[in-house]
Amino acid sequence: MFDITPQDPSLLEDGVRFKTILVAGGAGMVGANLIQTLLAQGHRVICLDNLQTGTMANINLFKSDPRYRFVRHDVVRPIKISEPIDEIYDLACAASPPSYQKDPIHTFRTCIDGAMNLLTLAKAKGARVLLSSTSEVYGDPDVSLQSEDCRGRVNTCGPRACYDDGKRAAETLFWEFGAHQGVETRIARIFNSYGPRMHPDDGRVVSNFIMQALRGEDLTICGDGTQTRSFCYVDDLVDGLIRLMASTQKMPVNLGNPGEFTMLELANEVIRKTGARSRLVFWPLPQDDPRHRRPDITRAAEVLGWAPKVPLDQGLDQTIAWFAAGMQAEKPRTQRKGILVPS
């Protein structure tokens, strides 16, 4: 348990009241990009992260900002904060299958105990709290376009269940606290986000394909490559999260890009953009891997005035540049250690 005491009780600047915002999971890709935007808007931000999948490299940029503080803490343990909190973003869970399957019980506890602890904190502070849920709550749906009314098909006894059903349970907790405990709750169902600050070993398809191509390796495709995903660039997602937090919408909202691509299309586009000579190698399809992912964003458009602006073509350019720059920065360091790095 940790305690944060007030350092700057005045949040008033030029007659505008800036907020104190807690971002749980703030060292991850989405969290760090969200923090950057919130600080740019003038808010104070507390970044809470256990660094299981998030990295200090993602948030080192903020450490000199007096409005920012980092606290290393696991949300499965109770959270105590002395100062007022206006808003809480619950982004605290590994999101890629290789990451959340490393410790499935902890993943499940992060979804449920973490949600309970953050909801309890929100109730005590009178704060609004937003859950980053996931399109995985739809499981392997029998409809190709998923609206928020889709009940989904989720296997409760499989390798993805710790995350899929963990998020479904977290949504239930958020609904209960909103309906019966007087807490202002919001639920975002996120579809396949990507962009700068992704971990190179994240394990999701965008980072996998880009890193394999940049390293000159073959691109590994699970199944026959005809399964589809819809990829939302992180800047668009952050905009949607902030809009949802500020809205009066109490029901879940899909946040994703409705552009739908097969894995084959994505792999070939990454090869084209990187100029790699990689081949495509096909692996068995993992158990319970969804065949289709495509969000119906009608609700987001109607209640948030939100729609993604960055097409996959442009987003891939930015993401490839991010990974390439990281590899270039890593190259001198590894060479100094006597490790041969291919050019």
C-alpha cells in the first residue's frame, strides 16, 4: 500500500481548474500516450504501474514535469491516496496473449481485484473512473460487425479466458458500482490498438510483423491468414478515451477503427513498407483465436462525436519509424558489449 500526500493544493490557473488524474497502467503504450496528452492539457497526472509489461522508457519523458509523479504499485493490492483525485483511468492489465498468458491467475486478478480497488478508490474520492475493456469480451463472435449489444461467444475454460472473462467480470463490477454505488463509471471496449511506445516483444501481430521485417526474419502468420482484425492508431484511441471520460455515456462504447484487414494483407503491407525480403511462414492457429474483429462505432460517433482519423497506411509508417529508431538506438549499446548486430 502506498500513500501520496498533497504537494500543490492549488489547481487553479488563469481561472481554469485543472484535474488530478490517476492513470493505472500508465507505463504501457496506451497509458503513456494518454499521459502525454493529459499533461499537454495542463492536468496533474499520477502514473501507477507495476512495470509487468509497461516500461520506464515510455514515461521517462515526463519525470521532469512537476505535475507528474510515478508510483510503482500493483493494482491487485489496495491503493491509498491522500490527495483529491478527479478522474481514474483503469488501463492496468497486460493486453497481448503472450503477456497475459504468462501468469493467467495474476491477469484475472488484475482485471477483477484491480477493478475493485480502483472503483473503491473512485468512490472514496468522488472520482469518475473509466475501464479500458476490450473487444475480446465478444470472444469469437458469430457476427462480422460487433456492436455493443453483441453478447459474444467466450470460452470460459481456455487459454484466453483469464483476459476475456476477466474483462467481462470487470465490466460487471463497473456496472454495479455505477448502478448501485453512486460511482461515475465509463467502459471503453478497445479494438486492437497500435502505435509508438509498443513494446518490441509485445507479442501482438503489428509489433510481431514489424520487428520480424526490420530484423530480416520471416513473418509468422497463425492459421491461413484470412482471419481479420481492425487496427486503431493510439492517437485516435487516446482521443476517444478522453471524450468518453468527459461524456455522460454510461453504457459500454466501442473504440476502434472499422477498417478490416486480413493477416495476409497486414503482413504484405509491412513487407512493402519496410522493404524486407521476408517470407510468410504459417503456424497453427491458437485455441479460441477470433476469426473476425470489426467494431460498430455508431455509438461512439453519436454520443462522443468520435471517429478514427489515422488510416492503417499512415499509422504503420509512424509505428515502423518508432521501432526502427529504437533498434538504431539499441545498436551502439549492444555493439559496445561485443554483441554482433546485423545491419
